[in-house]
Amino acid sequence: MALEPQLIAELALIGTCTGFLAGLLGIGGGMLMVPFVTMILTARGYPADYTVKAAVATSLATICFTSLSSVRAHHKRGAVLWPVVRTLAPGILVGSLVGARVAVALPGKVLGVLFAVFVAFSATQMFLNRRPEPSRTLPGPAGTFGVGVAIGWLSSMVGAGGAFVSVPFMTWCNIRIHQAVATSAALGFPIALAGTAGYLWAGRDLPNVPPGSIGYLYLPALLVISLASMALAPLGARTAHRMDIQPLKRVFAVVLYGLSAYFLLR
């Protein structure tokens, strides 16, 4: 599978920006990957009903790799609460599989609107830096399973790692913020794995896909973006420890509002 130099350059730029910002701001890559992969596929003449779903599926597959790198770093510092991961993971797996199937069944325009709303919500959280006040502990098994289903469903619908839902939930349940972030990174892997599997299964008989694709999974983007983002994430993390990143979060939130508007206008 030969790739055009321009396509490689575009995907590498997305990967480097995604990786650096993930390390710098502690965000997942889906909010950047989905709109820009959609733009790349749209510019190459693929239909809107395919491009958004392919971008979401590819974003989830990329998170499989980047989350492992992030979890390793957090685990070394003892910050991952593995009992919480084991409690939430079953519901997340179910929700991610169901969410992927629902997303594939939706028209591409509807999925684009849902993504735009999610991005605008995430941008508002980032801009205001709101965190819920700790007020309780984790719910019982049934409640935790239900929360996991909701996190997995939303994440696989929009191609995100779930941190914008799971981190506020865990801090609300009296889990310290750095442990919530680390645990959310660990939860990103089952979200991404189950969501990717759901899109692969739903797109197994899809006709007229781009060269190098398996159903909704666009392999060139997965390969180039994963390599570039994993290379730049450590640099972003080191930079974050040397500066006040809250002003940067607000600037990035403005960019996210622009991406949200792009999807709504499409």
C-alpha cells in the first residue's frame, strides 16, 4: 500500500499535534483526530456518511496504542487504581460495543452533530476548569456497571477515551484528581479496544472503502498518527511540568469550539 507523501505529512502533523497536546494538557486525541481525519477523507472524495464513522473508528484504534504508553507511565508512579478499573471495565466493554453499533447505524450527519455537541461540552469544561466537589464514594456494583456502560457508549460514539466523563465522575466520588486521571488512562484501553472491534464488525462487508481500509478502520491514519503521537507525548508531558498550562487549555478550548462549529456547519 503506497501512500502519497502529502497524505503522510498530513497524518504525521495530526499525530504530532495530538501526541504533544495529550502530554501537555492531559486530553485524549479523539477531539483532534476525528475532525481532521474527516477533513482528509472528505478532501479525497469519500462520502460524508463514511468519513465521520471512519474517523471515529480510527481515533479509537489509535487510542489503543497511546493509552498503553500513558498507563505505563502512570503505573510506575503507583497512581492507577486497578480495583476501580476492574469494577468499571465490564460496563465499559458492553457500552463501547453497543455504542459502536449504534453509531454505525446513524446517518453520518447525525453522528457529526453528536460529535460537535460533545466537543463543545468538553471545551466548556476545559475553558472553565470545572471539577465537581467530592461528595460521595463509588456506587455499588450495579451502579458502577451502569456508569461504565454510559462512559463506554459515549466514548465509542465520538471516538474519545472517556476522560471528560470518567475523571469528573471519579473526583465526585472522592478519588484524588491525579489518581482519577491515571485510572481514566487505564480505562481508555478497554473503551478503545471494544469500540474498535464494534466498528470492525459493523463495517466487515462495507463496499467501496478507501485503499488500505478494513471496513471503517483507515489503516494509514492509524499507523502514521500512532507513531507520531507516541513519539511526541513525552515531550508534551515534560513541558507541562515547566509551565502553567491553564491559559493554554483556554486557548485550546477556543480551537475546539471552532472544530465543533465546523461539524455543525457541515
